[in-house]
Amino acid sequence: QVQLVQSGAEVKKPGASVKVSCKASGYTFTSYGISWVRQAPGQGLEWMGWISGYNGYTNYAQKVQGRVTMTTDTSTSTAYLELSSLRSDDTAVYYCARDVLAVAGTAPGYWGQGTLVTVSS
Amino acid sequence: ENVLTQSPATLSLSPGERATLSCRASQSVSSYLAWYQQKPGQAPRLLIYDASNRATGIPARFSGSGSGTDFTLTISSLEPEDFAVYYCQQRSSWPPLFTFGPGTKVDIK
């Protein structure tokens, strides 16, 4: 079965960077894209960007463009999200989610468990 | 930017009742509209993609309809486990770009 297992919670100071991992199993990693979505405490869902599992092509949301880097390691079927210049309003649960279909950019259908990133001085 | 609006913000219903949730886009999204359910402390769960396709394992009481700018999620008869927040999401065809609506909370009356 499809599983996405994310790395553990992080606490970072303002201005620092954080890197969250998302290890995939149960499917062919290179056949699907992965989105990253975050959710601030008590708030709604915010899409941050998408990466192709096939060739690493990325498309980022304008709000985080310039601070976000998404990468993949196909040898370990792992996707990574790195966010730099952290601010307090980056405090959120970060989710990775795989496209529901093997067609690039379909709805995120399988989700990781989430990683809480807390930004605090 | 395509903005999604969901109504109502809160829907108070009893188990067994029919729930009708609305999602409206500021520009046409064709059929590229999905619905998610989220319970406290859990990741979102995909219910419907491309307006009317039920995701794997989703019960038949969940159905989606609409195209263009107006979409509806219908829960034909609410089960106790259906009380949650529901989000709609639109996607572009290429490059992949997604936007979520603000959510509708379905709570117990």
C-alpha cells in the first residue's frame, strides 16, 4: 500500500532553515508527483509547491518562491522540502502528498502524517 | 489568482441528514476540482477528484458535481464519522498549481 512517512518535528529559530523529508513506499516513485502543503495552527490548508518524481521539475507557490526548495532522491524514494529564512508565521504542520493518478499534477491523494515545524526565538 | 469560496462556513446537521456543500471559483477551473475531509489532528483525506470521481475507498454516500465555477459536494446521509472540515481545491492543468478553499465545518446539531 502507498505510504508516505515524514521526518520528525523541528524547532527552529527565526532566520534559520529547515529540511523535511518524506519517504515513499508501495509504488513506483518516479511515476508520480508530490505536493507539499502546510497548515498553520487553527488555519486552513496552503499549497506550497509540486515536484515531479520523474525528473525533479518543480513549481512553487508565489508566496514562498525564493525561500523554498523541493528535491527528490530517486535512489531512496524520498522527497525533501527545504524552507529558508524562517519566520514565526512559518510555524505549521507540513505535509507531503502524492498525486492520486500517474498523471502529473492531479489532486494529492495520499498524504504523509505531517511534520510540525515550530519557529520561535 | 483563482480564488475559491466555500459556503456555508459552518453546517449544523444531525446524523442521517443530507449535507450539501458549495465551492465557487472566481475563474473557471474546468473539472479540476477536488474535495478533502479533515478531522482534528489528522492529515486531509481525498474524497473526490476532478469534480466527480470518488477516490479509492470512499463510500458511495459522498458525491461531487459541477464544472466551470460552481461545484457541490453532497453527503447523502451523514454518518457520525462524517463530522469534520471539508476543503475544496482547484488545480491547473500545467504547470501543477493548486489552491484550497477556506473550508466548511460540518458539525453535529
